[in-house]
Amino acid sequence: MTRTVDDMERKAPITLTDAAAEQVRALLAKRGKPSAGIRIGVRAKGCSGLSYTLEYADEKSPYDEAVETNGVTVLIDPKAAMFILGTEMDWVEEKMQSGFVFRNPNEKGRCGCGESFHV
């Protein structure tokens, strides 16, 4: 399912900041082959239980939820949908590191190193 302007009244499962969308577009452009977008998921990892995953999506699977946000297509793995509802994905650049940051209103806690979360 691809979300449209008519769906704006409902809260999007995930949104991207301008910086995150710009970074995703740059990564997709550097990939060198056509992509359906990026796929976001979660997996069991770390001391708090879950970790976000990002991967290039060659095509949309029948069960992915497609979200058009900030000019980027984000495919949500169906197993991750309930864990990331309402999440904002950002790109942050600091002196010693840069990367995607997820602001998830469903998180109840994070591990000390910040690599995993639980809901």
C-alpha cells in the first residue's frame, strides 16, 4: 500500500527529516542500480531486545507497507510495523560520528550503548 495525500490525516508509520531524506537519496543514487526504496525493519539484538535494520529494497514485497515521506519511498517490513509506528528517522552528523537516528515514541527504554531498544 502506498500512502497518498489523502492519507495525511492518519499518522504516518514513519517520517524522515529533510536531512535523513537527503542522505537516503544520496545512498540510493550511489548504489548504481534501480531501487524500490529503503526497507526498515527490526531484529532481536543487544541487551534491550530490538535493533533497527536498514537495507536497500530491490522491489516491494507483497506484505511491505510503502510510505512516501519527504520524497523518499520507505518500505516497512510487516514484522516491524507495530514497533515503529510514529517514528521519526533523522540523519545526524557530529564530530566523531554520523548516522541515522530513530526517535520512536513507543520506546520504553534503551540499552546503555544505545544500540538496542524495547517497547
